[in-house]
Amino acid sequence: MLTSRRDELRTQRAAYQRDRYATLREHGLCVRCKQPTQHGMTLCWSCQLYNNQRRSGARQAPRGEME
């Protein structure tokens, strides 16, 4: 019973996240911080920088507004 309920909640959350991702992408917003992005991108410039540095193991830039 508990497993069934857990699976049901997991499925609902996954569906919500897919819908949220598609909606943000459709409106040209960053899927992480909801700031405007360049055409066809899923992340804004600051989130792209943060993600690239996180993946490369480099020292990370501070999160927040990049000016």
C-alpha cells in the first residue's frame, strides 16, 4: 500500500516537473531561475556559467546577478 502511494506521488511530481520545464522553455525562461534566456536555450547566462563551472570542477562563480 505505502509503495503504491509513493509511486503515485512520484509519478505526479514527475508529470508536474515535465509540464513546468516545457512551459518555461516555451516562454523563453531559464528552467532554473526563471530569468529570460537567449533564443533556443534552456538556461540563462549566469546559470550556464554556474553549471559549466560545477561540471568542470573549476572554482565556482557566485550565484546571483551577473553584471
